[in-house]
Amino acid sequence: MKKVITYGTFDVLHIGHINLLRRAKEFGDKLYVGISSDQFNTIKHKQSILDFENRKAVVESIRYVDYVFKEENWEQKQNDIEKYGIDVFIMGNDWYGQFDYLKSQCEVIYLSRTPDISTTFLKGRAKKI
């Protein structure tokens, strides 16, 4: 069984998130998704509209996702790969090269982002309404 992992905040779910999760699942049999905790978002200078439990419930309902867990720090990724027996690590290409250090543990793939959509864009648009 091939296991895939990806991470994100997944606030204000949109087609870009769905595309990432769908495409990530195509690389394996099981998709594990780490969602940034509210505290970790603070460290990353991000503020979510939805709290962790709401974001987790939404992501858990997506058919491509097999397991959701809390991401609490940057260093956690290495441990998660070992803990879950991950074969493929996937992130959007806006992170290109940032996780190459994980290549000694598993395959690392950066997927292209969905054009013209992002949570930042949607939040900015919502402020104008």
C-alpha cells in the first residue's frame, strides 16, 4: 500500500484545495493530511477564519482524504513521514525546493497550483464585499 502525505491550513476551502487533494491521492492508496493548528498558524503569522476543529471536519469530509491530523510545528514533517510510513510527500509548487531535505525519507513532489485562486485572494475579495 502506497501512502501519500500533504499539509496545509485549509481555511476557506476552494477548488485549489480540492485539486491538490485529488491529485495527491492519485500518487497512492492512502492520503494523509496535516492541518496547521491554530497555534502553529500564529507562529506562521497566519490568521484563519475557521478554527482547527472546523477546518479538520471539512477536510475529513473530502472523499480523497483518508486520515487528518494536527500539524503543530515545522519539524513535525520528518516524524510524520516515519510515524505513518509515508512513501510520497506532496506540496504545492509555491513551496518548491523547501522540503527537498525530506528526499532521504520519501519521494518529494511539488504540484502546480490551480491558477487564479487562493485563500488569500478570497479573503481579500470578501473584505471588499
